[in-house]
Amino acid sequence: MGDLTSYRFSDFILFSQTVYYRQFEIYNLAIWPLHLVALLCSFVIIYALWKKPVWAGRCIAAILVLSWLWVAWAFLYERFYQIHVVANWYALVFVLQAGFIAWYGLINNQFKIFVKSALRIKIGFGLLLISFILYPFFPYLSGRSWQQFEMFALAPDPTVLATLAILLIYKSPKSLSVIPIIWVFVSGMTLYVM
């Protein structure tokens, strides 16, 4: 029993920080030029939230659904699963979240009413800016290769962050935030113990 107490959380991670970030580099090289499509999606979301056209809610929901599905398949299932034995389950949860967003935002068209809280809107737009603009520069700021960047609609963390931002800005059921909040915790713990 004494040996069990000597374990740390990092002992349960089966990959190193170098291997983890190398996955993003390989992934980015393989999917280029989809980064331009992801950038366009970011601009569409910002425009839709700023101008508030009639189609804004459904368009944002469609972008989120496609983003969660893409990340589930292209990153979590196809690449991350090579180094993380439960990444296929992560992918399944991402598909489930995409289904929830599709039901709520596309089918029921519920992304149309903004919250009245100025604080929630400010936090939401702050998270969007972090997800869209700052997140791709984190590798450069931390001394890693610029090719290891993570981008909204292509990588899990910025996609989850942007989703939380949109759920803060629109009146939405709290149940839609459960999976993104759990992912923030899981990803945060993984990054912390690496």
C-alpha cells in the first residue's frame, strides 16, 4: 500500500509534453489549408454576434456543430487516440455535444436571445477573443514551435472555450455547458500534470 501513495497524477499520463504538442504539429501540417476555413468561421461568428442578423443563431450553431464533429473525428479519434487510450471516448463525448448543440441551436433555433447580464456578455466576448486570437499564439509565447498552435474549430481547447463563450452570450440551458466545463477540467489537469 505504501507504493501506491508514491504515485503522482503525472504517472498516469502515458505521454510526455513533447509528444503531446508534436501531435498538434503533425496534425496542423496534415490538415493545411483548413486553417483558413477555421479563420473564416471565426470571422462569421464575430460578425453574427456583432450585427445580429436573423440567421445568426442557426449559423453559429452550425459552425459549432461542425467544429465539435471535426475535432472529434480528425483530432481526438484519428490522432490523439494514438497516444491517449481514452481519446476515442473523448471523441464520442464531443459527438454527443455536437448533437446537443444541433438539437438546441439548429433544430429548435434557440440561439437568438442574448442574455441581459452585461458581465456575462463581457466574459463571453473575452473568452471568444482568447479562443480566436490569443490561443494560436500560446506556443510562440511558451517557446514551442509555432507549428504546434491550436485553433478554434480544429483543436479541442479553443473550440470548447469558444463554445462556452457563446453559451454565456446567448440564453441557453445550463446542460449545454456541462460537457465543455468537464473538458476544461480534464484538459487543464492534463496540461498541469504534464
